[in-house]
Amino acid sequence: MFVHVPGPWSPLFGRLTLDSIPYTNPIILFAFAFSVVAGLMIVVPVLYYRKVGYLFREWLTTVDHKKIGIMYILLGLVMMFRGFVDGMMIRTQQVMADGPKSLGYLGAAHGYLPPEHFDQIYSSHGTLMIIFAVTPILTGLGNIIVPLQIGARDMAFPMMNAVSLWLTAVGAMLVMASLFIGDFSTAGWVGLAPLTEVPFSPSVGVDYWLWAIQISSIGTTLNAINMIATIVGMRAPGMRWDRLPIFTWTTLSTNIIGLTSFPILGVALALLGADRYLGTHFFTAGMGGDLMLYTNLFWIWGHPEVYFLVLPAFGIISEVIPTFAEKPLFGYITMVAATFAIAGISWTVWLHHFFTMGAGPYVNTFFSVATMLVGIPTGVKVFNWLFTLYRGRLTFTAPMLWAVGALFLLLIGGLTGMMLAIPAVNYTVHNSVFVIAHFHCMVLLIAYSIFAATGYWFPKVFGFRLDERSGKMFFYTFSLGTAVLFIAMFALGFMGETRRLDYLYDTQWMPALVTEEIGIGIYTLSCYYFAKMLYVSIRDRAKNRVGADAWGTSRTLEWLTHSPVPFYNFAVTPQVNTRDELSWRYANNVAGVRPSRFEDFHMPNNTVVPLLIGILAFGFGFGLVWRIWWMAGFSLLAIIAVVIYRSFARDPGYIVSAETLAKLEGADEPLSIITETQHLAELGMITETRHLTEAEAH
Amino acid sequence: MAAHHSDPVLHPEVQQASFTGYTVGFVMSLLLLLAALLLTEQHALPPLKLLGAISALAMVALFAQCFLFFGLNIALHNIWKSVSLVLTVPLFILTIGLTVWMFHQLADLTMLPGMQVMPGMPGMTMQPTLLQ
Amino acid sequence: MDGNIIRDGKMPPLWHYGHEEHDVISAKTFGFWLYMLSDALLFAGLFAAYAVLDHAMNMAGGPVEAQVVHPIAATWQTLAVLSSVFAYSLATVALKRGSRAGLIAGMAVAIVLGAVFIGLELADFASLVHTGATPDTSGFLSAFFVLIASHGLHMAFGLLWMLVMLVQVLRFGLSTAVVAQLLNLRLFWQFQASVWVCVYVFVYLKGTI
């Protein structure tokens, strides 16, 4: 039944041997050393300042949506950095390996990366950037902001929220593990069948890719359930649907897409897994397999996934622009309608990823027209933003610059997308770097929105603004890098460079390749400014401290509570009276009115269960990757046992009393997100943390 | 945390359980499936029409289950379940329908005529691939 | 925008005092319902795969559809799964009356019938494997086995869940948490009947057309 794979296998260690560790490769050794140093820079201070307990109690076992969101974003930023390094390596390889006379280093015939290593790098670049960088960051932003925007105390299912986080983290850890133990997939982030089948990819690379995505996508699905249930069921009184902030709307639509499309990815990967482990013939060449079925299933998920990522980005732009234009968003209803139109159309366009399959003129026409239809609601959005900007009182803070920059990228990416939607054009440029340049514009628009959002909402979470000066330098260098790199890439696409080349034969491409390399160099410079922005902001945090409304012109509910947000979000649930609630309160001079009295409320306890499930899920994934059956089996049974055990545990949570709340709210300094609750108890701030008895809870 | 004081058994979703509804749902599903079985066993219609007929019977059974088993309606505690299902049903149709359509067209265009294996042909050992 | 209006010169309330009544049970069943929609899409993906691989080219010289499916035998499975779902549904009718004994009796019958279903399915698989029709014979058989086994795995998971709930009912009585789980389990179990309707019609019956 089980597929026989070449190479040694032992019951105890599966396929894992000492030779699996690529200690002879200097690049990987360097990466390993870098990771160790980076890891030590975190671990040593934690040990030195005796913060292990704090980290465990307040973060690793937390069920607080804001802390979970922060961890999502940190995970995403780290993965984004690794994805960026991959991108840098791809660019450098291509500029070094152009033409037959190009030199080879480190065992490569041309450039410095042998083909199988280069293939792993572009595969991990795509996988990391899409699944483990952008997705977690946007999920994290939704986690932090949505409950605040709708006036809720937490998500609908706080513990499941933590499970989602740890499953996503497990996926990222598996990709990281593949760097040092074994190898990664060489079949691209989409996993081209039948290249992903055992005869063509016998190593563990594809398995790493497969289980990393599979496990993290379970986390994403759970998070989608949580978000939808939160938005539907946890809105503050008066938060009617026509008053919902746009970011919440887009998060809702994006999670509807996530909920419904990720299972299809699950099927595609499960069937591929069945091929690789059980010897079935879903996507094999011959024996009745159909490799285009994989492509089909993958893109049924893959295209909605694109909108899964871009819709929250649109939501962010729709929040940032009105704040810094000091005007309400133009066309609220059309914006919501456009969001859901995009979400709906996203389910009818997936074949445009494989027009060249040759399903014929009828099929191609249908999907071509459907793809072009996306342009209509997107155009509505762009005009809404432009009309919001029109005659606004514009303040070009760093978040605003990112938001406006995103509009330019949307325009370039969107129009090239319209070109690609025409099958006749697609047949010519498909698989060329023109396509790459197109979708990098789109993904960069998402990255721009992410940077806008981090700058915009950072003060809400931490209580101080990011440094404007270095933040703007970050924007300008990043944008210059984008322009230099991707204009050259569009040109190379027209010149006929196909994607994923480790060796380029045409020396006439050299000038454009050098331009691309300069672009990536400017990107590297922008990384410096990003780090500087964080450093300067934290150093000067006292100077940049803000009140509840960090920008003075914000419009939505999240700016009503303190910055930084206390663990209970709102001392008293706000009553929502209108759409842009905060603007309305400003207009009526009641923005500063605090609640007159406090009441007891209930909070969930932290729990170690999600972390435990995460650790076991890693064991499950790692065991399956290396075919260590006992490890995978034990982990799976243990996960089931933990879930059953948890269903028997009666954890009623605790009560924060009105007196405690009065003390916390009356303090000079708002409660920081990194404050230890134990510390607060010692100060006498939390006077009565009464745990409910089971009888009270039920 | 709510329901401190209210008995969970009095919750509307518990109270929506209905002996009659479940019995009708059970009998209906069974009869519809038996009818489909009978049609297929008798080969009562030409293949394509038969497929249409049994699909219709299945759809009726699923529809009945939505109301009689899941108890979907527009009551306050069920409205979001109904709404989310109505929003999801088009996705089932798109996923399966468009896939079947595109692969059907693909097969028409790329499979060489005469190389198709006859269903039920005994002693077939050839392994057809696109290359042959 | 309903901007600057203060109705009747009076400021509307800014804060919502008083305890917010959250309906815990409905929140949980709605969350679970969302999971089931996601699960339904998973089956949609599997059915789409089956529909594509259910083509003469994908039989790869192995047995064809009509040789693999046995609608009459599958009818017994249909009977088993539908009556198991019916039994569990009746158990929740007993729950409605607060009758713990009726609830447990219904669950016990549902468990037995569910086990019968899985037994029938395993026997069917065993006989197919015995005749050499294994999942690795052809793309079509891969799709056939994986689709039906996915439903079977759901059934097995449901049985495990039902056993756990049996213990919880005995141990905790009809508390809010237990009742919410029982309702979720009802959704899950009834959903298996709906999936089986599709499997029966689009795999077993369609296979003999």
C-alpha cells in the first residue's frame, strides 16, 4: 500500500539520516549560522531577563486576539524577510548566469546556484511570500482590528483563534526546517504535477511543501470560521450592517473566500499526498491519472486566494485614505458591493491560469470575459478612493504614502492583468516574466497596504507612533526598488524571458538584468530603513506617544478606546449611533466622554492546549515528511486525545470586577499590551480576579 | 457565560427538534433514493435523461433534508445558517459544473477519436495516455 | 451619512450598560455550521475530481465503473446511514423533552447503525481489493476509493464524537456546553446523510447507467 521511495529507511528515523543535513553547502551553512545568531538574539535576552515564564504565560498560551494578531504579524514579517532573501538570491543568480561565458561558482556551471538549489529557492520564495508572509500578516491585522472596529471584547472562539495561529506557525516552521534538514520542493509554489509525483521528485522536498501548506491552511480555515462568526455575532449594539467599517466588510468577504476555497486546496494536496504516500493515480502521467486535474483544483483555490489577499488590502486603503483626507469614504455602499462582487467573480476565473491547457474557445472565452469583469468593481473602488481624495485635506504621513502608492501599483498590475485576461495575448506571454511582473505588482500592492496598516494601527496597539522620517525613507527606497526592478522585468517579459530560469542564454538581456539587480539592491537598502524605523520608534517612544485617537482625524470605533488597547478592549461596550462613529462623536463634542460607571465582565482564561496542538501538529507533519510513521501516528492520536481531554475540561474563565476596571481606567498610563498581569496584581491594580465556579458558568 | 440562569434545553435550537419532521425527512430521503434505484435498475430512460432524473431526485432529497433535518428557516437563530448556505450553494455549482464543463471540452478537443476505450470492453490491457 | 444629527436635541446613548446576553449555543452552532459549509466544499472538490476521473481514459485498463459499483449492496448502506441519522435525530427529540434516557438510547442506536454502515463499507472495500480493484490500479479507482473513504472517515469520526458525548452526557448532564456539542453533532451527523445521498446517486447509481 505505502509507496516505496528510494533511499534508506529505518523504523525509528524514517528516511532521516545524517546525510539529510546539507552541511557541505556553504550557502545553507551561512543561512544556518544566521538563523542561529538571530535565534540567540531572542533567546539570550529572554533567559537573561528571566522572561521565559512571562513569555509562556502571557504570549504562548494567550487567547487574547490582539496578542495573537501581533504574533501572526511577527511570524509574517520574519517569513517575509526570508522570502525577500530568496528573491535576492534569484535575482543575483540570474544576473550572474547570463550567457554561455558566464562564470560558475560553488559547484554551479553558471552563477552560484546549481539548478536543483535554484529551483528550491524560487519554490520557497513563492510559498513563503504568499502562504507564510502575506496571509499571516493580513490574518493578524484582521485579528487585531476587527474586534476593535465592531466593539467586541474578543473573537467568537478565542481558543480556536490560538489554534489557528499555532497551525500557521507550524507550517512556517516546516518550511524553515526544510532549509536545514533535507531539502524543499523544486516544483514551484504551485506544485506542478506530475513533477511533484514520486518518480520525478523522490526526495522529501515536495512533502515538506505539501504538509506545510496543508497544516497552515487548516489554521486559515479555522480563522475564517472565527472571523465570520465574530463579525456576524459579536457586533456592539447599534453596529448595523450599514455602519460596519469597510475594513471589517473586506475581512468578512475575504474570510468567506477563505472558508470556502481552502478546502479545495486541501483536496488538491490530499490527493497529491495520496499519490505520494498510498500510490494512487490522481495526477500521475499514465495509469489513468490526469495531471491537469491538479492544476484545476489548485487554481480553484488559487484564484480566490488572490482575492483573499487583496480584499483586506483594499479595506486598509479604504480606512487610511479617509483618515488622512479628512473626509468620509466616497461611495460606502458601492465599496461594499464592489467588494462582494470581486469575491463572487473570483470563483469564476480560475482557468485563466491555464488558458494554454487548450480547453477550447468556449471555455477560454467564458473565463476570459469573467476575468475582465473583475475590472469593473475594482474600477469602482479606485474611483471611490480618488473621489475621497478629491478636495480632501490631505496629510501625507507614511501610511498615507503607502496607501497612495498602492493605488499606482493596482493600476499597473490591474491593467497588465487585463492584458493577460485575453487568451490570445496569454498564449504569447504566458510563462514569461511578464506574468511575474504583473502579479508582483498585485502582491506588492498588498505589501504596500500591509505597511500602510502597520504604520496606521501600530499606535493603537503599542501606544506610540512609528518614526515618520525613517518610515518615509522606507517608503521611498522601497518604491524606487519596485519601479526599477519591475519595469525592467516587464521589459524582459516582452523580450521573451521565461520564468524560473537558472541559466539565461541571451546576453542581450544583460542590461535589464543588471537593472533588476540594482532594484533588488535598493530594496535591501529599504530593509535598513525598516529596521531603523523600528529602532528609532522604540527609542523615541516617549516622544511619539499618542492618545486614544493617534491621528486626530480617525473615523472608526477602534480609535475610541485607549492606545495602547487594554486587554479588555472597551471598558464598557460602546453604543454605535452612526457609520463613522468617532467622527460623529467629534462633530458632537462627545469623543472624550468616558463611561460613567463600570460593570463586572467575563474573560476567558489562557490555555496551553493550542500550543500543545501546534507542537503535536509539527510532529505530525515532520513525521509524515520523513515517513517516520510512529511519530506521525503518535502525534495524530495525541492531537485527538488532547481535543477530547479539552472537551472534558470545564474552564469557566474569570471575572474582572468593576473596581478593578475603575482602577485600570483611572490610571495615568494606559495598560500596555506587554504589561504582565501578574505585575498588575502585585501593584494592586487587579484586586479581584475571581474564577467562576462551574455552577455559575453553566 | 450567558445562560447562567436559563436552561439550555429551552434553547430554540433544541426545541426545533421535531419527531414528525425527522420522520418525514427520513422516509422521504429513503423513498426518493429507492425511486432513483428503481429507475436505474430498470434502465427506465435513456442514459442522459436517466442521469437527469436521478440527479433531480437527489436534489429533492437534499432540499428536503435542508428543511426537515437541518431545520433551516428564517427564524432569528437560524437565519445566518440559511444565508450562509444560500451563499455557498453557487460555489458547489461553479466548482463542479465548470470543472466538468472544461474537462469535457478538453476531452473533446484532445482525445484522438478511436483511441477511446470502450466502457466495459473485456480484456483491455492497453493503458491510454495522451501521447498514444 | 447620518452625520451630525442629534435626535430631538437629545444625545443618544454612547455606552451600552447592562450585561450583554450572548447566546453561547447559537454562536457555537453557527461556527460549526460554517465549518460544515467548508467541509461541504471539500466534498465538492472530491466530487469534481471524481467527475473528471470518471472517464474511459482514466480506467487505465482496470475495471470500469459498472464493475466496481453495486447499487443494491449500497442500498443497505443507505439504509444504515439514514436510520442512524434518524436515530440520532430522535435522540435530540428526547433531548428537547429533557429526557436523558431517551437521548442515550437514541445515541446508542445511532452508534450501532453507524458502525454497521462502516462495517458494510469495509466489507465492500475488502471484496473490491480481493478482485484486484485496488486504489492504485487506475486514476478512476483512486478517485472512487478516496471519495468514499473520505465519507467513511467522517462517519468514523462522528462515531468517536458520539461516544465522547455519551460519556459527557452521563458525566455532566445537560449543561450548556454539552447541549451545544450535541446540537453540533446533530448537524454533523445529518450532514453525513446529505453527503451519502450524493455518493449513492452520483457514484453508485450513475455508475450503472
